[in-house]
Amino acid sequence: MRKKPKILNIETLATTRVFNIERLDLEFSNGEKRQYERLKPPGNGAVLVIPMLDDDTVVMIYEYSGGTDRYELALTKGKIDAGETPLEAANRELIEEIGYGSNKLTFLKTMTLAPGYQSNITHIILAQDLYEASAEGDEPEPLEMVEHKLSNLEDLVYFDDLTEARSIAALYMAKEIIRKQNA
């Protein structure tokens, strides 16, 4: 049976607007001691939303990504605000980013990015039965929306501008969930 290491100390090494960098002093069950570093964002995690216009048409966005210094094709996403549930955050992000709300939000899975050194969590939400709605968001520029077909997913995931693993995994999950709904 696995026994988690004992945390002896946590020290904040640096703080930015987006991350805290922490050092963990750990002692493993065999007595071995190690230091780990992790990126720990403030807040309550994030949502990534798969907005479906119909059972085959997903709405995606092009958004500038500082990490890759280019526009990336991705799904709607954002932080969960204080006091929000993941489903409430998902609907708010949809309305702010693509001008749709959803009457049917389904939680699919919580994912991590790189759990060896990041404590980020992202809740994957399927959004169906969309309706038009809008609210001002925090984007620095309007987002370009594009529609893609899940029936063409095997080609879509090889697009050069679709590199985010969370979006790719979420699209595959959505395709399977919708297939089961229609079976």
C-alpha cells in the first residue's frame, strides 16, 4: 500500500500574479528525505469547456498564448472565481468568451497538467443545449471563434495550431460521451 510522504516544511520561494513557487521538504516512508519544488497557482482551479452547437459541431477559439508566443486553437477555459462551482464558472466563461450559455453542463473529469511539479487542476465540462448570451470578460482582445466537427477529430488533432493536451483529451472525451448519449 502506498503511503504518502510526510511534508516537513513548505516554503514559498517566489510569488507572481499567476503562480507561487514552493519548496516542499518531504520524508518518505523509508526515511529518505527530499526537496521538491512546485508551481502552485492561487485560487480554486480552472475549467475547460467543450461547447457543442449540435452533436457534431464544437465551437473553438483562437487565443494568444504567452507560453508559445502564438495564437493557439483551443477550447473555452478560465479560472474558477471565489464562490463559484466549476459548472457556474464554465457557463460564465462560455458567455464571456464565445457569446453562448448552456442549459446542459456535464462534468466529465478533473485533469492535471504536470503533476510532478504543478498543482493546477482543470475541470473538464461538456456544454450542450447552447443559447445566445453575452457578458464582458477579461480577454485583452476579441477571440476568434471557429467551428469544427467531432466527426473530423482524427484530422483536427493534427492541426499545427492545436497543441494543448487538455483540449485534445477533452475533445476525445466529448466525442465518446456524445456517442454514448446517442446510442
